[in-house]
Amino acid sequence: MPTAQPPEAASTSGAGRSRGGRTTEAGNATQKALRIVEAALESGGRRRLADIAADAGVPKPSTHRILAVLTTDGFLSAERGGWYTAGPRLRALAAKVAGTAADQPANVLRRLQREVGQTVHLAVRSGDDATYIDKVDADQPYRMASRVGMRIPLHCTAIGKCLLAPLPRAEVDAIVDRRGLPRRTPRTITNRRALHAELARVRTQGYALDDEENEATVRCLAVPVPGSDGTPVAAVSMSTVTFLVDVERLTSHVSVIRAAAEALAGGLG
């Protein structure tokens, strides 16, 4: 079989790049994005736009656009002062590759699932939605319709409320302006004032409930996963069905889910 490197692969090497954020062989969007991720993680993994663009060999305007997508989807995080770091979604992927230590996210979720006996999820914010990045199913005769990679609304899910609750009121309002408050079930919050009141309860309680607000007969409880600065970077949830678990029994698991969130913080924050 021929071993010559194809032109597409050759273009990803440093030979096609020049200084100043430019490249003679810019490559396709996927190649650019991967180079930008690699560049963002160099030198300790905390870098500015200009340095990322120069090392990735991608023009600054293109780098800025790609960084915006990567941060929106949780692969990178944007910090004050123009710094970029690894985001919770990228950290979760790294943890899956790294091994089987007890504090790896997948193992934390498996442990949590055994303790609560129900399906558990881990999700991060992706723009105006949340995205499941891991799931462990319960050993039950039913299965939740959720899947890894699935996007869910913020206003009517327990995970979404955990991610909305710490945001400034103006940012929550901006999300509502863009996405609205679509009714998913008769119990969905569709009033802006009611949503803000619910988010205030989440901040006070430290957890959020979805009592058939996103899907009929499904009940969930979620706890935020804190980042290094205390701001939630993800949320972990327990999901069940209303005919098996009532609200009182569901909330009895808060301390266990909170402990899992703290354990997850080290791998995602």
C-alpha cells in the first residue's frame, strides 16, 4: 500500500504556516478548529487571541469566530481579560481518555447512578441550550429518551435552571428574548417573572427541580457543578418517572447528588 502522505494531511503540518496568524495552506474549517484548540492549550492552557492565532496559523478574524463557537459549545472557556482556557466539555473528553481514576467524571456518574438507582446525566451550557456530555442509564424496564450530544432547553429542565440561576438577570432576559419560553407541557414555566422567581429559589436551595416541566411523567433534580471560581460550569442530574418517585423522595437525594457535583468539579472546573 502506498505510504505517501496525502495533500490534505500534509496541509495540517507546520510547513504550510507563516507568522502573524496567517497560513499559506489554511486548511478546512475542521483543521483550523483543531489547530486552534491545540494552540489554546499550549503554555499552560491559558492564552490570548493573538497568540492562539499565531500558533495555529489562522488569521485573527477566523480565529475569533472559531473561538466563539468553541466557547459557546463548552470546548473552551473565555475568561476576563481576553484569556482562553480548556472548557468543561473538553475536560470531560480528556478525562475519558486519561484513565479510570475514581474521580474521573464517568466513574463519578456510575457511582452516583448506583446510589440513587435512577438515570443520571451530566450537561454543560451550549449557547442558549444545554448539551448532555455523559449519561448513565438506570437498570429499569424503561429508558429515558435522552442521549449524549442531545441539546435541551434551559428554562424548563433542572439542569438548565442550574445553569441559568447564577447568570445576571439581564443575561437571562437576553436568552429569553432570543429563545422565548416555549411550553413543553402544561407545567412548563412560560412567564418571565415566574422564571426569575424559580431561579431565585434555585440559588437559595442550591438545586433545581423539573417536575414534568420538560416532558410529561418525567421528574428530575439537578445540582450545579462549580468551576474553579465557584461559577457553575456544568450540572449533574437524576431523572426518573413520576409513577415511581415522588418529589419528597427525589429531594432526599440532594446531598448525594451534591457530593457527586463536588467530585466532578475537579475534572471539569
